[in-house]
Amino acid sequence: MTDPERVYSAEELAAAAPPDEPEPAPAPDETLTLEQRAENARRAEQDRRDRQLVRRLKQGDEAAFRELVHTYQNRIFGLMLRMIGNRQEAEDLAQEVFIIVYRAIGNYRGEGRFYTWLYRVATNTCKNRIKYLKGRNFHRSLDIDETPQAQMPAAETGAVITFQSQVPGPEAVTEGMRMEKIVQRELAALDPDHRLLIVLRDVQGMSYQDIIKITGLQEGTLKSRLHRARLALKERLEPFMR
């Protein structure tokens, strides 16, 4: 993607899908906590399963593609919903992401995690759609409390965080839902690059390591931009927190 203002077709996005890159060597097991070891084991099992599905897909196995879609469709839809703010657009865009993945699977060589490669394709596709919608009379119609991501457990959606789950007591559910809508509205007002970092880190709960692989940012740059994004969102939310 060399032209930041150009809108690309699905075919061009597939042709430009980034090759995967080797992952850094994991830390020695003896330096990790039990929780970190368990997380590493979970990631390793997920990666092993993904590699098997990708290998089958490259051999023309349609069932493997359907299984990959089933595994990741909620997380990709959740990303699009938070970034675009419109359910129909998010659904269409999530479908487009998997079409691009199907066409571009040859670019995935198995050197890095399929998970982060998929998200790189998804974020490029999302940025392309945001450019397309820019300047148009686009209606954001997100109703957070009705989304699957607001109802599913974190393990199904990439650690999605909702105010409904943060505000204690049944009497506070209405307030939690109100704040969800406010947060989404103010999040949508941020620069798309800042919005993306907040969604990946604070909504979907990704590690810095995975976000670095997805965005291509250096660690210091990532943390600096995320800090600025959080400050900008906090400033926008302050009038509603009094």
C-alpha cells in the first residue's frame, strides 16, 4: 500500500497481502510464571492447529477454510464493528477479509503466526474501507449491547471488554449500556490509527508483541501512540464521567 489516499479493490488487497514474518524466539521457560507458561502453551496449540488448517486450505480443502472462518469470524467482526461503527458495514467487511485471505493464502508461508497475519490483512482492509467511507454521508448505527461481542465470553471474542461487565450490580446495567454507546461514539471520533491501537489492546486484549506484528510499529512507537490515543479518548470522555 503505497498511496495512503487511494481506495483499493478486494483483488488488489489480496495481491498486496503482506507475507508473514518469523516470530521472535520465545523466552526460556524457566523465566516465565505459571500463567505465562500456560498462555504460551495455549498459543502454541492454536498455532499448530492453524498451520494444519492452512496446509489443508492450500491443498484445496474447503472444509479447512470454513473452520478458519468459524474460529476467527467473531474476532474479525468485533474489530470491524469497533472500527467502522456500523453493523452492516462490519459484517460485509468481515466477509471481505476472509475472501481476501482465501485468495492471498499463498502469501502466508507459515513462518509467523497465522493469527497476526490474518489481523494484518484485516487492518489493511479496514483502513481501505475507512478511506472509501471518508467524505460520504455515512451513518454509524452501532448498538453495542446488541452485538454478539457484548454477550459472548472473552475466550470467544479476543477478550472483548464491555462496560456492562465492569459496572457492578443489576441496577447499574442501564448505566453500563449508556456508557458503552458513549465510548463507541467518542472512540469513532479518534484518528483511525489511534482507534485501532485502543481496539487491539484495550478492547480485544492483545499483547504488545502481537500488535507490533500486526501494525509493524516499533515497541516504543506503539506505546507512545497508544498513550496518546488513551489520553485523547479520556479527554473526550471526561464530560460524561462527572
